[in-house]
Amino acid sequence: MPDSSRIDVRKTYKLFIGGAFPRSESGRTYVAEDAKGRFVANAALASRKDARDAVGAARKAFAGWSARTPYNRGQVVYRIAEMLEGRRAQFVDEVSQSEGATARKADSLVAASIDRLVWYAGWADKVAQVVGSSNPVAGPYFDFSLPEPTGVVAVVAPPDSSLLGLVSVVAPAIVTGNTVVVLAAEGRPLPAITLTEVLATSDLPGGVVNVLTGRVAEVTPWLASHMDVNAIDLAGIDDAELARDLEVAAADNLKRVLRPRAETWTRTPDLSRMLWALETKTVWHPIGV
Amino acid sequence: MGVSGETYTDGVTSVLPTTAGVDEATRSESSLRRFLHGLPGVDQVGAEARAASLATRSIKTTAKSWAIDLAISMIDLTTLEGQDTPGKVRALCAKAKAPDPADPTCPQVAAICVYPDMVPIAKQALGSSGIRVASVATAFPSGRAALDIKLADTADAVAAGADEIDMVIDRGAFLSGRYQAVFDEIVAIKEAAARPEGADKGSAHLKVILETGELVTYDNVRRASWLAMLAGADFIKTSTGKIQPAATLPVTLVMLEAVRDFRDTTGRQVGVKPAGGIRTSKDAIRNLVLVNETAGDDWLDPDWFRIGASSLLNDLLMQRTKISTGRYSGPDYFTLD
């Protein structure tokens, strides 16, 4: 039972861009509510310029992150899982508060999120073995194909599953060497915001994951049309018309687009979320005689 | 030294040297020192506060488009590296002529700034485009060489076809108070920058680099500005780009005040060129605001204000593309240089 003489510490959270926690450039905030519509906290209301800054930070981080060994990226993602485990109780509270889930249900969602990170961490140095190949060719060449990260990936996080859904779309993108700009679930931003505190204290370099909180309809068109974004995951778009418009905008620079689809986040995923943001590079290497 | 007070539209009262004071200044070494040390001191806190407050001006929509195009047309596109090659200089010249190949309405830059040995290549690549070739000279960037070597360096660049000479002052002499030596050197370089008989356009434009990062105080920046202008500089330039800090806003503010006061006193207009550290469109637009509010719109012209930069151009082009297409652009769509 909280001490009634104590005043609530009301929080105003910020964005997570380039490893730092800036306020929205616009200075705006909005109220995040719990499942019953009560005040939880103030979250930053990101503008198009915050989206631009986040893409810039992601682009800057891409060269270093994609050049790391897959093994090292796996270790870093595993480290995120460790840090999440350490703050498990806080996440259980926030997931239960945002999604209106029972403590037991929330606990299983947080556990699944941690397991999901560990699962993807394990794939970091294996994905190239599975989808890469050495190709038989009709000539004196050693010919092989390797998956490479596509670049900056914009992600619209699922609105229903505020933590597990978020982890399930972000982890597969970064583990293969992409950098990410993610727009957190509009109505339930709190677990995403707390996750940024986890990311900031893991070994993840600044800018690899950038988290915006704000309105889907306001921010996503700017991400979809941004010429420096290489792929966009529309997982969190539940409005078919908006999804179509975003896909049209994304076509300008031939972004890879992952259309929204029905997902059960609790189910063990397949490889598709890792593979869609990879490009295959084939090298012909002359063999000496 | 005689002074007269005058109040400007920005509310700053400036104490100007008189015409008689200026004439007297160049008569002897001691009168030059007396003149320079008699210049009013710069209020450091005031200058920084004024530059910071002007930097908060918000320039949007059509004014922003205009400012971006003006900034592009004021750029001295620069490459001053030991690893420069003829190929790199030619590529830079191509970019100077058509900064955005996808958009013919994009203005040309003002000039290409290179080392003297690259002048003939730049001259040939630019042809009749009207873009000037500026060459650094006088043992750039340190300025530590004997006078005859500096003169030969300058004459060499002019003979190769340079339209503008960017010289560095001897900071060692300036900081130890040998103002006359600095003055005489600038005068000598100005003479060396004269074209041979019969050539067009008279002498090459002389830009004097003060290297404000080594001058330490704003008072020194003001003195060096006046010294260079008295000696006949056509432009005063902040920095070589090789020393940090380079072109900060307060330094540019002090120099703009100096050229404004110099024109009020002598009637001769001198240009200003901040160089080094201006990398974003926002920085460039802040500089233009500073020009307009300090020296006035007579200086808002590529003939009187230049920006020495290399990476700035891409940022301006990205902003330009954002305005014309309505979506954010990326560095992938512009040349690496």
C-alpha cells in the first residue's frame, strides 16, 4: 500500500535518438493512459523532424554496427536480454498496466520477450550459414552468396503487444546488422520507453535502435517517403488505407516493405523477420590454376 | 585617434575611427600600433550573446528557399588536402557548375578554392562557366616562410590563372606586435597578385586569412581585420580550416562590424568569408542572418560574402531537394567529396 502522504512522481518521458534522450524538437507531449484510461505518464509526441533526426542517427550508426562480427552482434543482443531480465519486475508492472493483463499473463509476456531476444541473439552468427550458399558455376570461379543488412529499417511497432511485439520486430532487424528507427505503440508507449533505458545501458552502440513515441498517422508518412530509409516494416499499421499510402510512398526509392499481417506474437517465430531486411551479395572469385 | 559615435539600426552604438585617423594610421609603425590599440575593445559577452540571439531566428518556407540558393551561390567549394589529385579537382569543378545535376534551376557556386598547383586544372575544367578559381598562397596554412617565397607562391598562382588569392597573415608577427611587418607583407602580396600587362580584370582579388583560432581574443580579431583592410585586402577571411576553432558566429560578427565600420569611414567596401566548421544549412543560414543584421544587405551578395566549405554544399542540396520534393533526401543521392 503506497504511503498516502507522498505525492506521486509524475513522469515525462523523452525520445531515444542516437543513444541520447532528447525531448521532441516540437516540445510536444501526450498523455499515455493505462488500459482503463487513467493517466500513466507523459510521453514525447514526436514530429517529422524527430523522425528525420532518428533516421540520421541510424544512418550514422549503420557503418559501425554492420561491420561488427555477427558473433559480437549476437553477444550484444544477448546482453539486452540480460538487462531486461534484471528489470523484469518493472516490465511486468508496465505491461500489465498498459495492456490490462493480469500479473501472471504479463509475467509470461515479459519472459517471452526475454526468450525472444535470446532466440534472435543465437541466430546472429548462424543466419548466413543457413541462407548463404556457395554456388556451382560453369567456370573456374569460386562463387558464393552472402546475406548483408539492407541499411536503415523503419519499424512501426504493433499496437496491441507493447513489449513482446516490439521486441519481436526490432530484434530480428538489428541482429543481422541493420539499424532501426521504431515508432512505439501509440497508445501504450511505456514498455517501449523503459526498453530504451535497457538499450542505453546495454552494449548497444548509440543510434542502432532509435525509439520515437507519437502518432502513427503523423510520423509514418515521413518515414515511408524518406529517401535514406531502406526498408519499412508496417507491422503496427491497422488502417488498410494508410498501409496502402505508405507502401506507395515507400516505392519512390524502392524500399523493402513488410506489409501488416495477422501475427500471434507469443508463437515462436520463423526466420522471415530476419530475412526480409537482408540483401544477397554474390561474389565471383577466380580460382588459380 | 579621433572617433565619432554612430547608432545603427540594431541598436548597437559603434565608436568609429575618423577618416583622418585612418590616414594617420598608415604613416608609421608607431601610429599603426596606436591606431589598432585605439580601436574600441570588443564586449566579449555582448558579442557572444548577440550572435547567439541572432542564431535563434527562424527562417522558413520561401525565405528559406531563397536563403539556401543564396548560400549555394556564395560557396567557395574547397579542397585543400595533401592527397588532392587532378581527378578530384575536376570532379569538384563539375559539381561547382551543376551542384544538383537533377535540377537545372540550382545555382552555381561562387568559386573553387584549391592549392596553387591545381589552379591550371581547375581553370581548364571550369572554362567559361564564370566560376572563379581561388588559390591559397603564401605558405598556406602556417604562413611561415620568407617573404620572397610567399611572393613567388602568389605570382605563380596568379600566372596560372587564379582569380582570387587567399593569403594567410604572419600570426607570429601579429601576436608579437610587429604590425608593420604584417601590413607590409599584405601590401607586397597585393602587388604580387597584380596580373601581367594586358591581362583582363586587373589584379587578382586578395582575401586575407586572419586565422582567428590563433588570435585568441576578439580584440585581436578586430585589430587584424582593420590591419588587413588598411593594407588593401579585398576580403577578410576567418580561417584556414586547419585550426580549431574556425569560423564561429561571434568571430564572424566582429569581422562584419569591422567591414561595416571600415566602409563608413573610408567608403571602400570589403568582403567577408567565414571558412571552416560551417557544415549544415542551419549554420549557413545563421551566417546570412548575421550578415543582414550586422553589415546590411549590401553584403548579401557572392561578391561581398563567401562561405568556405566542402561538406556544406551537400547539406544545402539535401534541404533544397526536401523543399522541392516534399520528402527527406539522403546522402546516397549526392556525390561524395
